[in-house]
Amino acid sequence: MSMSVTFLGAAQNVTGSSYAVDVGDTTVLVDCGLYQERSLRDRNWAAFPVSPARIKAVLLTHAHLDHCGLLPKLVREGFRGPIYCTAATAEIARIVLLDSAKIQEEDAYNKAKRHAREGRQGPYPDLPLYTIRDVEAVLPFLTPVAYDMAVPVASGIKATFFEAGHILGAAMVKLDLSAGPAELSAPEARTILFTGDLGRRNLPILRDPSLCRSADYVVMESTYGDRIHEATEDIPDALARILNATRQAGGKIVIPAFAVERTQELIYYLSALLRAGKIPQLPVFIDSPMAIRVTEVFNRHKELFDEETRALMGQGNEPYEFPGMTLTSDVKESKAINKVKGSAVIIAGSGMCNGGRIKHHLVNTISRKENTILFVGYQAMGTLGREILDGAKKVRILGQWYPVRARVEQLLGFSAHADRDELLAWLKACVQPPRRIFVTHGEAATALAFAALVQEKTGWSASAPAYNQRETLS
């Protein structure tokens, strides 16, 4: 019986993660992510390479949009199977997808009005990719599973979810392709491990990622496969330096942050800096309804916290609360932030500046030199965040051009992705050499370079598959 994996997304690019695994006539999908690079967004609108009705199940590694963001389209176009994921991922995916649909509906409405006023048509339809109603149709299919327990997901396929250490509920997914039909004899059995997004050791809040002990094939991410992060212990001092310098200049610190994990980490560090007296009390606005709801999920899943965070809470310290922090849920409260005089910290989504409230805050701050735009997460090629980070002199936001005069800073130590050396160390923990390593979820040059590095350092076979490339699991 034939077994194969087809790389339907995040193949020599960073977003749109999706992989089809075929065992005979049975197909399952690992992740179903949204493309966020501007040059690849047409793939979001294209027909799925695999008929959704044919897919028996989806295995969801975690709830970031580039891994789950096309699930509403998949269901709308005929998928009716279970979507297996951890309980925390199921809760966060609901929040993330509803927020995505809301933003898409609002953006489509605003673009239609603007294009009508300008007498032109944009490169994409003035319609949302999917709606809130489409998201609501996905929710009944979300099927929570526990970590470290093998679950039959389709004929000939079992799945086991392991801690990935990336965001709350994130998992690596190992597929055992030996279960099921009798014709799959022991010599034909295969295992394939998908890292999803692989986290780092010794980060605050989350447990460390599990190690890979054995797998015939490994599909691993390479987002930061060409660089080394700043040490995590340097983050508090670097953050304090940026905040204090901007305060002395009388400016505001605007932080585009992912609502899942990154915002909670920022709150954690700001709280610690205040307790240590390293920063003064400043107004801090968490301007993200989604981040507020995700923080509630964190509080419901404290069993997923690491020992350090549980010990902190045991001492009576709440890692997600401190004096001067304001949670802004509605639009009126968000707009009121622009009237705040003096220095303040504004944390808003989206993390790559592609949508959401961060765009409005950038409009009001990016052209004033006393302000600071602080990036604390990866900025994919073709995103507004990447343009700003790469030194653009002016950027287009909400249909208008704005000069970039604010100071632009980046703290890479915040990354929830393993860097080059951490990826290699995780891979080398495999007791049995994999038959093949497929390097994905990295920009083309990064993925190709990391695949070559893996071969050089381990002697194992490694490659960076192209989009829609199919590989036989022989």
C-alpha cells in the first residue's frame, strides 16, 4: 500500500502550513493554514489541491492563523471530518478564527467602499475570504485530544500529540502509519513526525518542547534556521532600555504583538520589570479583544504552565496583572488611546501589522520621531511589519502613505520559534536517524540552507520540498 506526504503549504515559504498524508485511499491533512505573504495570498482564494470531501481528518498542531486559518474555507467547500487538536488549541482556534472572520468582513467592506470611491478594483475580490458564519460551521468538528496518547484518526493512521513548547496547546504530531489494514505488514510500517512550530527551552510560562526520540520521517520548521536568537535572559534589560529611552523622549511605544502567547509573554515581562523597579509605572494598553480572551484561556489551562510560572503564582504573584494596565475591548476605548498625553505602551494585533487595531495605532505614531515601533515577533516577507523592519522610508497603511520617522526596534529573544542551533539540538536528540528530514516553514533561502546544514552536521538526508511536491514514504 502506497504512503506519501504532499507539501501543500509552508513549502519554501513561512505561512500557509498544510500537508496531506496519504495511506492508500485515505487522506488526512496536517494543518490548514492561511497565507499571509502578499505575494502568495492568491493561494487563499484558489481551490484546494486536495478535494476537501476526500479528507478524512485534520490534525491541527496549534491555533496560529498560518496553521488553522483556512479551516472555514475547507469546511465550506466540503470537509466533514474531525479536526483533532489539544483542548487549549480548540479554545484558542475558536477565538482566532472568529477574530479573523470579523477582520476580513470589516476589511472587505472598507475596501469595497474605498475602491468604489477611487473607481478601481483591487487584486482580490471585495469579499471576505470567509465569514463568521463559516467559522461557526467549523467549531463542531474541533475534537480535543490529550498529549502523549495515540488516537486512531483514520483507516491505517494513528496520531500522537506531543508538547511543542511554542504557544499554549501547541503540539508536534506523530503519525503512525502501521495501524489499520492487514496488508500493512510490520516491515511496511512508517512513522512521520510533524514539528508544527517548534518552541524553545527555558521560555517563561510554557513547558519545554518534547524531544524527538524516533521517527522514520521528520517534517520540521525552519523559520529561524539561519540565525541565532538573543539570549532570553537579555530580554528584560533590553525591553527596559527601550521603554525608558522612549519615555525620556516623551514618546509612545507601539508593539505589534500576536494575541496568542506573545502578548501574554510581554505582560509577564512588564510585570516582572515593575516588581524589580527597572521601569516606571506607565499606562499600558492591551488593545486586543482577542488577546484578552486568549489570556482567559491561559488561566483555564494552568496545568500547561512550567514549574517557574506555577511557583510564581504560588507566591501570590499574578503574571498577567500589574498596576497601570488597561484592557481595551471595544472600539471606543481603542480610539480613546490616541488622546492619551505623554508616554504609554500600546500592545495591539496583528503581530505582522496585516490587519486589526495595530494599523490605526501605526497611523497615529509612525511619523513622529519620539515614538518607537517595537517588533517582538517574526515578520514574514511581504507583510507591512517586514516593510517597516527592513527600513522602508514610507509605508501604505489603510490606503494612505505615511513617512516612517519613529524609531524601529526589534527584540528577537522573544521568539517562540527555535533558532538554528536549537533546531539542530532538538533533531540530534533522535536516537534513531530518520530516513529523511523535510525542512519546511522557512523562507526559501533559509529552508534550503538549513537542509544543507542538517546534512553537513548529521549526515542524514534532508531537503526543502517545493510547493505541491509529493514524496513517497518508502
